[in-house]
Amino acid sequence: MASIKRPELIPAQRRAFMLEHIRKRGAASIQELAEEIGISLSTVRRDLEHLEERGYLERSHGGALIQKQVQSTFEPEAAIAAEFDRSEKEAIGYAAAASVSSGASVIFDSSSTVLAAARACLERGTALTAVTNDVGIGQALSMSQAVRVVMLGGTIRSGSLTAVGEPGESFLANLSTDIAFIGTHAISGTSLTETSIEAAAMKRAMIASARRTILLADASKFRTAAFCRICDIRDIHEMITDDRADAGEIERLRDLGLTVTVVSANASETHSA
């Protein structure tokens, strides 16, 4: 097989591509990954070592396979997470931005999918007051003169751009916003869960401060529960996901009374119920 040259890939993109390739196939050899990405065998080995050390996968003889038993506190690196399912996240983001009226007040949770929604709001030129605990989202939204950005204080989590704890949580208790765009690590049964107590507490405070909460979660979020419960899915008003999600899961959520909008990364149409 001829190598596909991808000189533009930064390490996070390269590693996300590897994980996606292994996830789809269950396992992959070093040679296969090198040919698929167009990089050297030594680079593949270094990237696999990096991913193994951080709990993403297990090494096998001459290759790697996805970690079978992921720890409940496992959280992907922000740079790598941003590269997963990019087109689906962008489609979800566009659908979310379309629900924002000019002049609205919107909470933007710290999430790569919520970041996509923030960028879509910028593209639409929507005037709004934005509240966020994500330094990256705050910086992106501050590029628009039509957006007033309120940054929540707190402690920045190691390896991320997310602020948690005080004074952000207490500050949210004094707000009443129109919409909260929330992300989650996992949707399991009727629960939304996160990998840390602090992140879950911040999300609960955001939900309590908004008149309408919209969960932005791609299909990969339907998985085993993470460490800490955020809330019951029935505490959310609407969910926007992509069309890779299991149809049975979508119907189950709709039966609980949740409005679910399904978007396609390859088409502009959406389906709500």
C-alpha cells in the first residue's frame, strides 16, 4: 500500500487519526499505521508509547489495540479530543448556533463540541452575551465586537483550558441565562457523567443558571459511565447529536420526553422530535 503523505498533521492530529483508525478496526499494526498516515515507523512507535502511557490503548506484538477497560476517571487530552469526529462536532455546532437569537445570553461549557457551537455563532455574527469557563472559547468569542464575554473564575485544570470551582460556581448562582450549551463525557442510561467531581459540579451550576439547557454530544458519548454523575438526562431540555448514534438510544431518550435533534456531517438536514 502506498503511503498517504500528511505533512500537515501536528502530533495531536496524528495521534487522533491513529486512535480513530484503531477504533474502527479494533487493532492495527505499526506498519499499517505508518503506511496509512505516511510517517516513519519510529514516529508511530513514539506516538503509540505516548497513547499507551495515557491510557488510550494497549500495545500488542507489532501494533496496538484500543484499551478494553477504560478507567472511569480517564480523560482524553484536550488537543487530541478536539481532533476526534471533527466534522460531526461542526455539524452539531452549526445546529446549536442556529437556535441562538440575537441578544441572547448563552453559557458555553468547556467542551470541544461546545467550542464548535461558539465558532458557528461567530460565523453567523450573532450578537450575544457569552458566559464560559473555557479560556479557549472565551478567547475565540472575544474576537467579535458583537459578543460580550463573561469569564468564570476558578482553577484551571491541568492540561486543559477549563476553569472549575470557586468563584465560578457561586457566580453562576447569580445568573439567569437564556441557554446553556453543555457537554458531557458519557451518556449512560439516564445519567450524564464526567471524569471529575469538579467538572461535574460546574456543569450542574450551569444547568441551574439557564432557562433552557441543550446537550451537545456526538455519537461517541453513548458509553460506559464516567466517575461522577452530572445529572439525570431529564434535567436537560434538548440534545443535539449526529446520525451515527444508535437509533434505539435516540428513541429511548425521546420516550423520556427529551427533544433530540440529529444532524448529519454530510448533509445540511436535521431531524427533531
